[in-house]
Amino acid sequence: MPGKRLGGLALGATREQVRSSWGPQFGVCRGCREQTWYFNYRAFEPQGAGVSFRAGRAVALFTLGSPKGWRTDRGLRIGDSAVRIAGLYGPLLQIQCGTYSAFTIRRGSTTTAFYVVDERVWAFGLSRPKAPVCR
């Protein structure tokens, strides 16, 4: 749900709330600026979801590796043409993140990102405005 939840979690969730919702099996990013956990569908395969924490609270929630079946409340799905983003959400700010783009909506204290690779929706993310959009 853009601006509100990703995978059943909201920004500000505690570590315990994340564990309770997404489970106890996760990897921890080495070298990440903020503590970041990865919840992969299969061990060592980068597909699933991630969360970054600051002061013990989630400041970013995001999908990893274009996981099938994820969609927004308006029906935008991972794998859809990037053209659908503007059709459903209007024109958005585009940020270039190296080999991919992030189309963003900022509402209050939440930035929603729709990540695009090769003109296809690749991932979704929610973050606080001061958290990096490019992941």
C-alpha cells in the first residue's frame, strides 16, 4: 500500500515487530550504512524483502530481486510495464540509481518508490525522506 505499508509492515516498526511479521530467518547486511535485514525466499538467493533500521525502528522497507506476486493496492504488479506507474499514480519524480530508476511519491514523512529495470517494475519500497531511495 504506497505511503503506508509494505509486506504488512509500516515504517517505524520495531525489530521485534519485523521478526513477528516476517519471521526469524534473515540475513544481515555487512557494510550497509544502517542495520539492514534481508528476508530471502531461499537462502543466498536475492529475492524477497528487506528492512533498514535507524535507532531500532524501520526507516526503509523494500522488495528484493523482483519477487513474483507483489502488487500495490491499485493493482500495479512486479513485472508490469513502467508505463502503468504513471497511469495509476500520475507523473512522478524519477531518480536515476545507476542501472535502474526509482519513480517516487512523497507524502508527509513517507517516500514510496517504484523501482524500474528495462522498462519493467522490478521492486517496491517505502522509506523516510532522509533515507536513501537508491538501494
